[in-house]
Amino acid sequence: MKWSSSHIPTLREAPQEAEVVSHQLMMRAGMIRKLAAGIYSFLPLGWKVIFKTEAIIREEMNRSGAQEVQLPFVQPKELWEESGRWSLYAKEMARLKDRHEHDFCLQPTSEEAITDLVRRDVKSYRQLPLNFYQIQTKFRDEIRPRFGIMRGREFIMKDAYSFDIDEASAIKSYEEMRKAYRRIFTRTGLNFKPVDADTGAIGGSRSEEFTVLADSGEDEIVSCESCDYGANQEKATAKIKAPEASALQNLEEFATPGLKTIEDLGKSLSLSTSALMKTMIATDSEGRCIVVLLRGDHQLHEVKLGALLSKQKNLKGVRLATDEELRIWKLPKGSLGPANFPRENFSKGVLLVVDDAISESASYIGGANKEGFHFRNIQLTRDAKVDVKGTIRSVQAGESCPNCGRDLKIFRGIEVGHVFYLGKKYSEAMKCEVTDESGKLKPIEMGCYGIGVGRTVAACIEQNHDKDGIIWPLSMAPYELAIISLGEGAAVGEAEKLYQEFRAAGVDVIWDDRSASPGVKLKDVDLVGIPYQIIVGEKGLKNQQVEWKIRAGSLKEFVALTEIREKVLRILSEDRETLKKKAMSIL
Ligand code: ATP
Ligand code: MG
């Protein structure tokens, strides 16, 4: 391709609203343009990168035995009512009516449509296992679309769905997908880590997210450097040294007037907040009173609390109580605690949930449930009845790995992919059944597997850039090689000759043949991040040489015209194989 006939509208400045580097650079490199909040057009350069990413995904999905299909973008309400998700999905799912007043939605994901497809034609266990995928537009009316295509409302997702006769076989399919994902992200050159994830509203029991480590990531990742433990903070656990059991001493009430926060209380007692107990009140969709206990220096993680109570007590819609609810319940904020809690005031009973960093046999200071008073010597074994115990805090750096006991670290991460063992959630609800060997009807075991295509591209830029622009790994680059001719003289002819030769050799090459100044051309090619560059200028040509530059790193050297072709073809073919070879060890 000649640059002069390509549409690559580079910008010197990124728009103000572009907060993260990938968004800024995609705008500046002329890859994307915004049409509305969270809705983007791809320009030729951006679309080429999407295509290359999709090609990697496609190859590895096919290699794993998955088959490509295409499901409708617009889907009828009735289907989503069968799974119960028409009402479960709140405003994030965009809905519309057709001219006959029939309700439809824009697919935010496609479990329902694929389950319907399978139940129509798959009747026997002999037809299983099956795995279908599509690479297509999804729409989610995100509350806060941001970071360009990283969190868009309209975005491209590869979604795959596996169908198996039993759990053992479904786990095998899950493991195959997990391997395919590792190959995919290895080939995109990303530094990634699969981490345990909360199974959330989709349901199911086994779930991992593929996260790309980047400071701009919206997820908090807890990771062990010694073993391969990694978890999203939503799911992370840790070992924590339990305080020594203390001898039972009588509860002792003392006045704490005006001390509203745990920090104020710790200061006034000259104690570390870890010796204090933090008590919070939550509630659920039925309006229960849920008392939540954490060590004073720990932070509640609401997703973990919700997941624990949903799993152990089947509670729905767990959230922190509002100040108004506390007032109605006559609970004194800032002076709450588990001892002498006024359980009798709650006809539906009270549920006490305790974080597992709290030791039931140690003594703590906590609220006395009386405005401006606290207790010393609270011991849960004596003073309260613990209903549920689990990790409901945010794990902190330095806590111990649940597997190997070494120190845990905290990173920011971008979730680029998600693998999920679903079980029978959709097949039971939608009667997607086959006959087993004995002729009995059985719901199919399912898994679902997503990759954000655009988000993967953005994540790649987050990890591969410098002050001058993007530094594409070869596998993702819009062009593998750029030839830049400087000036209007002999350089043009030589550059064109090289361009034709590389084109004939099957290299994805762009020739910057514009009459712009050398400064502009060299800046542009670095900005859009072409990994390999040949600069053809009068100065070099006097010695029958061209300049050879590798975008990553600082290599820039003169190479004889007679050698450049061989050299570049060799480097390209080696580089094309590097990541692929690495990925093929994951089979
Ligand atoms: P998140 O927690 O970031 O909102 P999710 O858990 O809702 O994502 P999934 O339902 O697991 O996402 O979707 C599969 C993949 O699709 C994600 O791993 C992510 O890469 C991508 N994805 C999800 N939402 C968006 C979005 N709004 N914009 C771009 N990509 C997205
Ligand atoms: Mg997810």
C-alpha cells in the first residue's frame, strides 16, 4: 500500500477526553473515531489490526476444534424470557420494538441464541461434544463507557459455547479453551495471566479471566510471584496470621464520644486499627439485617460479600444499608458491634457474616450498639453467633498466598478474555437435552468463552508504546514493514523498487511516498507503530545504503542496498515464527 493513497489521518494531539494511552494513540494514529459515547468507527489502519487479531483468534479456535457460526445481532424477547435474563439484565441490555410491537434486544452475549440453535438439531449424545464460536458485534449500554474501545457500548467479541454430555467431558472442553486462549494471547505478544474470577450473575462454577497487566486496568489482580496463583480481587483469598487466642475477660463498656471512624477510635486508644473490629450493616432484596464484621484495618469487598451470601444462604441483591435504613432500624452508625446486638428488634432475624481474617477466639474492641460507647474484650465464641464466615475483604499486598504461603502482590489488570464453565444453567432452563447411552433425556453441560477483540488491541497498545507512539508486535501490526522515501530525488525510485520487491515476496508493506517533510514522515511511521522500517534517503544512497530501523528498541543502522532485501526477509520470517512457536508449546 502507498501511504499517499491510504486514509491515515494522524493527529498531533489526542482529544482531551482520551484518558488512557491506548485511547490517545488509537485516535492519534488515525485508527478509530468516535461516533457517540462508547460507539466508534474503525478507520482502515484500525480495522487492519482488528482483522489480524481476529485471524489469530480464528486460527486457534479452529485448531481447538471449535466451529465458526454467526448468530443474529437482534434477538427476540421470548428467547431471553426462557432463560430468565430478559428481566435479570437491567439497563445494560438495549431493547427495541419492531413495527408489530414485538420486543427484541441487541445481543449483549449469546448463550440463549446458541442454546436454541443446538436444541433444534442435536438430539443424541453421539452428536457431542460440540463447540461453536462467532466473532461479532455485541451491544451493552454500559453506565460508563470509557477508554475508547476498551470499554465501549458497541464492541466486537469472540464468543464461544461448548456442549458436552457430562461434567467430565465439559471440563475437558473448558481446559481446551483455556489452552486455546493461552495460545491466542501468546501470539498477540501480550504479557497476560489467567486468574480466578467470580462467577457473578451468569452462574456456573468454574471461571477464569485472562488479564493483561497494565496500570490503566480497571481490575485489581492478586497474584503470587512464587507459584501461579492469581485471582481477581473479586475472588481472591489469602492466608493471614491469626492473632493469638486471648483469655476470656469480661465485656467492658467505655465511652467514646464523638469518635465516628475506626481511625479516630484507634488514635484515641493508641491502638493499631487491626485490634479493632469494624461493623457494617448490609441488607438484601428481602430487607434482612446483615451484620458484617471485618478487622479494623481491612476494607469490605461488596462483590465478595454478595457472592458468599448468595452461595451459602441463597440471598439476592445484597448491598450495604443506607444511613436512612440504619436510622429506621435504630442502629447507631459508628458504635455498632456484634456483642449485645439488638437481634430482638428484627422479626426476620439477623445474619452475622464474619471475614476470615477475624479470629473467633481473639479479643477485639468493637461498638456497643449504643451511641458513643464501645466494648473491650469482645470474643465471638462467647458474644455472638457467627452465621457465615469467608473472605469478604479486599486482600492486601503482603498477605500470604493461599497455595504456597509466600507474599501476594497486587496489580492492575485489563480483562481481555473470560472462560466459564456454565453447567446446566441454560440447558435446563431452555430444555436443551439429548438422549444418553441408556436412552434417557439429559440436559447438556455447557461452557462459554469470550474475548474482547477491540479490548485486546487496546491492551496491546497499553503494554507496547513509548513517547513517540505505538510499538506493535509483528503479529498485530497494521503493516509489517514501512519503506520511507525522503526527498524527491533518487530516493523515490529506489524506494519504489524495494516496495515492489517486498510486495512480491508477500510482505505486508506500506511505502510512505508522500511529499511531506522527513520530520513528518518519520514521526508518523513511529506514531502508527510499524515494527520494521527502511528509510531511503539521498545521504545513504550516495554510499549505496539505506537506513534500517527496528521500532522496538534503539537499533538504527545503515545497510547496503544489495543486502537489505535478504536481511529483512530473514528477520521477518524469524519474527513471524517466534510467538507462534511459543504458542505451539501449549497444545
Ligand atoms: P467487564 O467486567 O470488563 O465489564 P464482563 O465480565 O462483563 O467485562 P464478559 O461478559 O466476560 O465481560 O465478556 C467477554 C469479554 O468481552 C471480556 O473479557 C472483555 O474482553 C470483552 N468486553 C466486555 N465488555 C466490554 C466492553 N464494554 N467493551 C469492550 N470489550 C468488552
Ligand atoms: Mg467477565
